[in-house]
Amino acid sequence: MREVSPDPQLHDLVPFTAGERVFAVFAHEVEGTAEAKVPAPLPHSPPAVLGVVCVRGRMLTVLDPLALVTGETGSWPAALPNVIALSGDEQLAVAARERLDTITIAATDIQSPTLPDDAENPHGVALGIARYGGEEITVLSVAHLFAAAMRRKERRRRRF
């Protein structure tokens, strides 16, 4: 008889806070964290785009995760407390009030968000919700961040 071993795939997550919520991205999608950056605003950018910053020679577009997931725009100070640079082809980063210690979680512990599309997670930005140490963590889908930020701008343009 073949023995079946429950060995769920484990993922390292980099959690961070924005507003009152805890978000996370997969550790392999993080290139690094920089502190106290003042973003240069972009003219006519959507609310989820806080501006651009230079981190280790890369010009990064900094996105507000709270605005992307809930539509709420956070009140960020002039200098962002933390900028989490994301790896990949697009030059992106997310703003964080505080970067928390990396955690390891089973893929099965990341549940699909049960939020209606028109209220929260309008463009699939939230990959899922994880619970860790009593905290609810919204795991972001990095691949959808920039497109979601720009879609909000397009939708707003069509209304007027």
C-alpha cells in the first residue's frame, strides 16, 4: 500500500501594514525594502499611485495597497515609512507603514477572498486571505497590481 503524506507546499510571505490592515506578498517577489523615501508625484496618476522613488538605482512606481484592495486612500506622510521594492519586469513597489518579519505558511492556509468584486478586491488584487498568529493577512497578487491601479483611473475617466 502506498503511503500518502500530507505535505502542503509552504510559502514564505513578507507581511506589512498599511492603514489598519496587514498585507503580504510572496518573499520571492520582494527585491528589498527601503526606508524614508519621499515619492515624486506623477501628474494625473490614479489615487493608488503614490509616485515614484529611486531605490538602489531603480525608479519604482509606488502603489498604495489599501487603495488597490479597498478603494480607500491612506493618509501617507510626505516620506513613506517603508517602500517594499518588488522584483519582476515592472518597476513596482508597495508602500508600507511597517514591514513585519517574514513568515512561512502553507498554500492551503491562503483562502480565496470571499469579498464581492464590486466592494473589495475589484480586480483580483487580493490573491487570498491568510490567518497567522490571530491576524488576518491579505495576500496580494503582484502580477495584477499595476493593471488594477490603472483600471481605476480608466473607470473614473469614463464616468465624466
